[in-house]
Amino acid sequence: MSQSWNKNTVALSYRDPSKGSNGLLDDTPCPLVLLIRREKNGKLVFEQTEHTKKYIV
């Protein structure tokens, strides 16, 4: 699972190497699997996408 983050957000995406994609190395968009963000009150929010159940069991 690939990840990118900043101070208050983590984005998890999936790259399927069997399909020949290299993600950011060849500018192939990777499906966003889960977005985790911290609200101003410190609470963590986990946002699922249409790809969450497919890649996270």
C-alpha cells in the first residue's frame, strides 16, 4: 500500500504491480483506498472509498 501524508492527513492508495503500473513513477493513478485525517479538535476521521473493502480485509 502506498501512502502520502502531511501534518493532518494520511492517504492510502493501492498500486497493482501485476497490471504493470508503477504508480507515481509512470504517472499511473492509484485508487484511493482510505483517507485518515485529524480534525481541529484532535479527533481522527477514517474515510472509506469504493476501494476500501476490495483492498483492506
